[in-house]
Amino acid sequence: MSTTLEVQELPRKLVRKFLKLGASDAAVRLNISNSTMIRFSNNNITISNSFKNVMLEMYVAFKERRVTGTITDLSQASIERTVERLVSTAKTVQPSDVYAPLPNGPFKYNKRLLKVGKVAMEPNILIDHVNAAVNSAISAGAKRVAGSLRSMNDKTVLCTSGNVEASSTKSAVALSVRAFAADDATGQFATVAADSSEFRPEEVGSIAGEIAKMALNPVEGEPGKYDAILGPMTFAHIVDEFGSAASAFNVDIGASFLVDMLGKQVASQKFTLIDDPTLHNTYGAEPFDDEGLPTRRNVIVENGILKTYLHNSTTAKRHGTVSTANAGIIVPTPFNLVVEAGDKTFEKLISGIDRGIYVTNDWYLRYSNYREGDFSTVPRDGLFVIKNGSIEVPIKGLRLVGNMIKLLGSVAALSAERHWIEWWEVETPVYAPWALVTDVEFTKSTL
């Protein structure tokens, strides 16, 4: 492979090459990622690997005809084949109904966002993090502990035909802990941080361990409608789905429950959701989007009202508005989802419920109807009956069934405390509280 400096010159060279070949627009994004993955089970580290990955993402347009491609083999032969294939395909692909040129820079970026993260990456420190999480989970009541820790140090270089040449760096560490008090008594918690001062592995382990201990000896749950407390892991999953549904691309293709909902009530007045990549030293912080526009804070939902879809230049033109700086050149996406805090403690949320269920985690969220937002998901790990304002009995065997708009419309209260959640069920980092949601339906699980 070429030297690092030569690799970082590739975006500029490739954009020039695409333009010489007649393209109207081109953008090339280079990502160089150095990461370490530590996996642990039965209270011990089992695998520790370090990786370096280099990826080129290329976009080329001949007016309305647009294509993208991604490669990880940066040999000259591979790059030349990819360029030839993209140009050939772009000249013949079905044209889009809208042509929007890439934004014309140069732009000024928030200097604090060009270098995000101050995380210790030394192997001994990462091992100490894992041990701290495991020991905390055991102290809280777990018998055995499993999970993963990832540390990341990424560099991004972006060049576009819109006179954009920009680069940024980011460091972060992510931890997921699953604690077992018994085979059927488990708890999980996860977090991500871009600054060592915000990373608390002991807290993650302790929460997972406490849930596992509480979940000992579960009984079969009774189907029905309950007031529910959705923990940060579960509520983050719901919010991540909402963020994806807010993408104007998904709206345009009908794969969203937010079609024709701008300016309408889509959630409770208690619910405000913001996409904020300008929050310095958070995992989702970004200085620019894939088109080179400076990122900005976007209020998606304000007091239950849908205020905006997330746009790139093409979707913005189709909708007669301006980009929200959320490119994805093809599919706009959120960066950093923040749920505005409520004013209740977790204990206060619980104390107001006479008959309810506390859901600490979930997985396998599936839609029966994307357009309407009808879905179901399987509670995972600790699941509890709430009676007369207190957590009473661990249960199992239920599935949460609902509608996204109805569920968010039934949010009655949110906690003041929030946690950054990111793991394989929550791809976009979400700053999530505990949520009290009324009239939630639970059916018998088939898993």
C-alpha cells in the first residue's frame, strides 16, 4: 500500500479524475480507522485484536444520473477498475427525478469539531476498563459477565467537486456488558464516550449486574396492556428507529411512518428530539456531512410536533427546502440523537405506577408495516412487574407490540437522568432517558 500521506491525497486526485471524465459532480470520502476490540466472557478476556481499516467511498454524478461505490482495496488496479465501473454505470443508470449539484464551498467548520475525542488507547488501560466493568457487575450480584469493548481512532478526509477539502479526526471508546446471575437472569447495559472523563465502565457493569440480580427466578408474564417504563437501552432503540424514519429518503420511498407528517403531532408533548452533531466530545459529533456542508443542530420533534425531515441537497430540492446537513449523499441520516430530559427520577417514575412492566432492554425489533409504523420487539434481559409503585416480580416470555406514533404519543414522563447508548441494536448514538409510556401492549413471545 502507498504511504499514509499518499493515501490521504486520493480524494483530491479522484475527484479531479471524475471531473476530467465528464462528471458534473463528484465526492470522495476516505476513512482511516485504527481500532481495538476486546471480547470477554465468564469474567475473563477471551480475545483482543487490533485492526487498521482504510475505506474509500466514491460518489459520481452526470447530472441526474448518480452512483456510489465503496472499496477497501486501495491498489492502483482496484481504484482504476472502480472508477471505470462507476463512470460507465453512471452514464446508463436510471436518472433521478431531481438534480441538485453538490454544495459549493469552501466552508468554515467548527474547529472544536475537527478533532473530537481524548480517549486513552493503551492496551493496559483498555484491559483495566474491562476489569473494572466485570468487577462492578460481580459486586452488584452477577455470577459471570460477558461483553465487548471497542476503542476507535478515525481520520476522515473529504474532497468534493464543490470546492470542499476537509479532514477531521475522532477517538471514542464503547462498552457493552451483559451480566448473568443465572442462565435466565440477565442484565445488559452499554455506553459510548469520546472523552475518558465521560467513560464510566464501573457504572455500566454495576447497572448490568443489578438488573441480573433482580431478574433471578422469573415467572411467566401475563399478556395485556400495561403502563411501562422503558429503560435507556429500550428507549434508545425506539428513538434510533425514529431517527431513521425522519430521513427524507426513507419518507420519499415510503419506508417511513412519518410520510406527510410535517407540522403534525407525532409524539407526546413531553417528547422533544434533537439531532446534534455539534456537541463537542460526543461520539456522534461531526464537523461536516458527506457533501461537505458544516453540520448543525436540528430539532426533529419539538413538544411532540414533527419540525423537519433530515435532508441532503437532493432530498431538500425535492421537498422545496434546504439541506439540514445530514448527507449521506443518497440517504440522509442522523448523527447524534438527543432526547430532551424530563424532570423525574427513575424512582419517581416507578412510584406513580399501580400496574405496570419495566423493560430494561430489547432486541429483534421488526415491522409488520413500515408505512404505518406497526412493530414488535422482544424484551431481553431483566423484565419486571411493577405493582403499587414498586418493582415486584421478574417475568419472562412476553413480546412488546405497538405502533411507533402511538407509543411515542403515550409518553407520559421522562427521567432527568440520561445515558449515551450505542450498541449493535442502536447504531446511532442516542442520549436516552427512562420513559414512562402508558397503555403498552404485551403479548406472549414465540421465541
